[in-house]
Amino acid sequence: MLDRDGFRPNVGIVLLNQKNQVFWGKRIRTHSWQFPQGGIDRGETPEQAMFRELHEEVGLLPDHVRVVARTRDWLRYEVPDRYVRRDARGHYKGQKQIWYLLQLVGHDWNLNLRATNHPEFDAWRWNDYWVPLDVVIEFKRSVYALALTELARYLPRHEPRNRYLRSGMRTRDGEHAGLFLTRVMSPKPGIQLPPGACFDPIPPTGMPDEREGLPFTVMPR
């Protein structure tokens, strides 16, 4: 099914895990990597085609994912003649795609590259969101860059694991760690220091230092 300009309607899928890494599949019997994608059949909506391709290529069901976003318009790429069947040359020009950003809410073990008798991938891995385009077949690279750029604004935001990393750690009494260190470093009343000694932190030696709240020692000057 081609449009009047010779482009076949198609969907592409950017699948995220909980770390905002993306599913990266190796095309079967090749050295190229890509996102899941596939054609839209007659009578299908782009979303219906996306869920069908999701199951056929990576074995996931709609319950395994959450739809985060999709590209607003079609993104097109042309296919060089050497990759086009002879009987299609002259009227087939390439693909026009709607890209979907999905988040996996299932588990890694739900993925199955052998969900059908015609697998598209023979290996997969999680990759950083900005995938290395040099391993993508050349004529798809510009569309990948456009899709990733448009969808990047919808990436789920995650709260820092430790909310005190930026605000400063606190003691059990609710005091900032910096105040606690000041108290530790200050000599207590009645303590007599030997001549030439002071309350200084242990100098850094590759071991944790005073920023981690470790005890201090008396070091001679």
C-alpha cells in the first residue's frame, strides 16, 4: 500500500525501560541495529499497526507497555534502488513513518524475538537513548535523528534516588551534615592539645574524607 508519492505508511517504535534506555535490536543475519518498525496494513490505524508490530518483532502485548507519545507528522526516508525489489522500482520510493515512544511496564523476560516464524532480530540490548547512528543503515539515520529529537521532550522524569544528594545530608536531629562536621572538628571544652597540634581532618589519600562524616584525628602541623 503506497501513497501517491510512492511512500509506504509505516510505524517505528522507541521502547524505553525504567532507566530511559531504549530497546536496540540487531537485524537477523546482519551487523546493523535498529528500532522495531513495520508497515501499516490496509484498514489499520497507526496505533493498531504499532501494537501488531510490537508483538511480532519483540513479543510484547499491549499490557506490557504504556504509550508515552508519538510523532506529530509523518517522517520520510527514501530507499536506494539497490535495496528495492526490481518489480517495485519506479513506483516505490521509501517509507513514511509515525514513531511511538513506549515505556515497558512489564519485565525484560516478556520480550521474545521468536514470537512469530519470521523473526526480524536475532539479538537485542538496552542502549542509551541517543543511540549510535553509525550502526544504523545509512538511509534511515536522518529519520532516527528526527524521531529521537521530537520524542525526547516526553521522556519520563525520575526523582533522584536520594533527595538529600542536592540539598545536603541531615543528621537524625534534622541538622545539616555541615553543622555536624563543624561540631566534630571543634575541640570540646577541657581537651588539652599537645604543642603544635590542631584539629584537622585526615588529608585525602584516596579514602573517604571529612565530607562523609568520618572521625577526625589530631595531626601535627
